[in-house]
Amino acid sequence: MKAENIRQNTENRYQKDKTVQMKAAGEKNRSGLKVMAGLIGMIRPLLGFMLLAVLMGCTGNLMATFITVLGGYGLLTAAGLYEGMSLGLIFTCILVFAVARGILRYAEQSSNHFIAFKLLARIRHQVFAALRRLAPAKLSGSEKGNLISIITSDIELLEVFYAHTISPIAIAVITSVVMTVFIGRMHPAAGLVAVCGYVLVGIVIPVLNSRAGAGSGKKYRDMFGDINTTVLDNLYGLEEILQYGQKDGRMAAMALETERLEAVNGKLKKDESRQRIVTDWVILLAGIVMAVVCGYFVQAGQMRAAQGVICVIAIMSSFGPTAALSALSNNLNHTLASGRRVLDLLEETPVVTEITGGEAVSSGDIHCADVSFSYKDAGAETAGVLENFNYTFTPNRIHGILGKSGCGKSTLLKLLMRFYETDDGKINYGGADVNRINTTALRNHIAYVTQDTFLFHDTIENNIRVAREDASRDAVVAAAKKASIHDFIMSLPKGYDTRLGELGDHISGGEKQRIGIARAFLHDSEVILLDEPTSNIDSLNEGIILSSLKKEADDRTVILVSHRASTMGIAQDVLRM
């Protein structure tokens, strides 16, 4: 009974979360053809290689088809029904075609994979550029697992499109046209039968199958991203899950999402099996129809018997490229869903656009005039976080902002960094509007210490040096001493060369914060923004850090945010929010 309740609660929460996600995503209703057009548009730099792959593929597939056709001619020659070529010439052509077919097949696949891997590398660069463009506002609300799914598995799936979809489509069209002409020269009606067969197998069946499974393909990729997010949550929150006895609930959620994923995958597999059966029956039916039509015209004296036999052999041996298209429609559901997600990310409009040719940062007052701001959630505006906020932060002073959680302290710092733009009002640095200041110059002008310091899987020295890559070891040590983290670092076996675990899991929250503060000191900027910088630090180290901040503030503007009144001891001005 308990397990059933957990499952039901998980189901309800899942439905609610998905509704919110769908509203928040605002996904474009992009058709499969538009997705394909968008992906094909990326091929332009490698168009020459693609044309070469298509040429080799067409030649190779036609040779494979004509190996069987030549075999038919050989049997007819041996039976005395055909005298156009000698048996020796026929078998020589078959041998040459067989060897050439293998070489061309290898060359075609090599070209396709060269194109695919080059394009995947290019797409990854574009995706990371898009993430940089969307950061940080977009990423602060995104599902990390879903982003990982796009960057890894979704992009990898595009290899199927570039290596096994584009050239096969072109090859199927060209070979079908050639074979239609070849068969049609025997008799126009036979050519018409061939056209109908190729269209059914290469166009009608794939299109119908793709339409039937398009929703399932998109659903599968979205759910795959959801599972990635859930796994990351469970790994990073393992201690809390065990502490509060949430194992059963989290396991139930994982089981439910896995069952949903398997159900969608099962439907896709069933569609694939049905498509294969239908394709095989259509190919068989095309051969039977061709035999009946050719038999009729042979009896009517409009075709020779040898021509009728060759027509049947030709159509039955030439469905390889078009049948491959029919099979592609199954993988294409996954591929187009992945392509849609990648293209949506690449084309997403950032909340804040970087300014590259803007004004320089002006020293002086930081003035907030009638600033209002609200976060947007699920397509709707939340309650106002800041409303008609007015304040002036004068230079070379320590300004304290004191207030309870949710009053907008951290949001104000993000607006000062221009991670978001104000809904109303203005923020000026000196006489320059923050929305017209060069973004790089603004970030260089400010050191920003967040509540949660992110640590890279690297040495402690390199983690501090993130603030200034060209900093010397002495500069890093000096910054660490100011942040009261030097003694701790030196107590480690490798000192500053100690490599931190993933997300810095092997050090305390206070030590993480002090590394973040060391970064701010090393950045050596005119403005320092500190968001709850000592919330995880004991009172002794807090006093040391605050004392260092007070010394550093002689020629800097420091804005210190906290909900603890004790932290405001060094502030020369305190704003209560």
C-alpha cells in the first residue's frame, strides 16, 4: 500500500512537472522537413565531399544491381535466349563490378563519416557558443541533465543523419531514376510499375511511418533528458536522500520514468517491425506485378521473353537503396527529435545579449533609479522581486545590504552584473547605462562572489587562478591569505597542487566559499560584489575575511549582501531591504 501511494504521488508530481516544463520551454512547432532543412544547411562547408559520396554511392549501388542483372543475362545467354553479349564478357563485367562495388562502398562510407564527424565537431562548437550566449540567465533555470543529453547523445545521434541519411536519400532517388529508365526502355508499362514500386517503398512508407512515430521519437528524447536530470539529482543529493529516508520515493520516480521510456521505446520498435513487414510485402508485390505485366506483354508480342525476365530481375534487385530509406524512417524519428532539440537551442533568444562594441565602464557612483524586476517562470511573470528600487552606491566604500531571504538582495547583484535586464528603471555606472556598457569590460570591472562557489576538477591553484589566468603563484598565495584559506591549503599533502574532487565534494562549504573569496581578491577589480560570502564560515574565519575586506576597500567599492547582522560590522553604509 505504501509503495502504491509513493508511486501515485510520483505520478502526480511527474504530470505537474511536465506541464510546467512544456509551458516554460515554449518549443517551436518545427516540422520534420524544417528540421531536415536546418540540418542540411550546415553541410555547405563540406558540400564537395557530400557530392563525392553521393556519386560513389550511386555508382556502387548501380553496380550491385547490375551484377544480378548481368547474371540474368548470363543465364539467358546460356539458354540461347540472348545474344547481345558473350558469357566471357558478362562474367568479366560481373567480376569488375563486384570489386569496384566494394571499393566504392568503402570510399562512400569513409566520406560520409568524415563529413559527419567534422559537422558534429562544428555543431558542438555552435552549441557551446549558444550556451555562452544564453548564460547565465538561461542556464540558471535549465535542467542540467537535459542539457547534458543535448550536448552528448542528441548531437551523437546526428551522426546517423549526416552519415546514413542525406547521401542515401540522394542515392535512392538517382538510382531509382536510372533503373526506371533502364526498365522503361524494355516497355513503358514496366517502367511505370517500377516507378510505383520505388515511390511506395522509398517515399510513401517512410513518410507514413515517420508521421506515425514522430511524436514518439520526440517524446523519447525528451524523456531521456528527464532521466539524465533525475540521475544527476540522485547522485548529487545522495546524502540528503539517505538522511531523510527518501530512497523509496526517489527509486519510485526513477522506476516510473524508466517504465515510461521503455513504453515509448517499445512503441517505436513495434512501428519498426511493422514497417519492415510492409516494405517486404510491397517489394514482393512489385515483383509479382512486374512479372504479370511483362508476361502479358510478352504474350501480346510487345516484349521479348528475355526482356520480361530482365525487367523482373532488375526490379527485384534494385530495391536496396529505396528499402534503406524505408528503414531509415525508424531511426529518423529519433534523429529528427534530436535535431529539433539542438536547433531549438541554437536559435533560442538569450534573455540578455552581450554587448561587444559598447561604452567603457565609468568609475564613480553605482546608481539604481526606479529599478523593478520580476523573474519569468513557465511563461508567466512571478511576483515582483524588486519594485521601484532606488539607491546610490558611492565609490571606495563598503556598502552592506541586509534583509531576509527572498527580499531581492541576490537579484540586485545579478542586475548589477547584467545577468538580467531590469523590467523598468536604470542602473548606471558613473554616467554609463549598464545596458550600453561593453559586457567584457563590465565583468572585468567587477568581482562577484556567489552563495554557492563552483569548483572545477582541477588543482586548488588553478581553481583560484580562474579569476586571472596570468596570475603568478605568489599572487595566488597572497589572495588565499587574504581569504584565510592559505593555512588550510598548506596542510594538504600537495598544497596548492592538490586536485579537488568533482564539484569540490571533498572540502567543506566554508572552504569552498573562501576559495571563491580568494578569486575575488585575485581578480583585483574596482567593484566587489559579495552574496552571503561568510554564510558557511565560522565566526573566527569570518572575522579574518571581513578584516581583509576592510583593508581592500580603501580603493574599491564593496557591496556586501547578507541576512546576518554580524556581517554588517565592516559596512560603512547599511541598506535594509
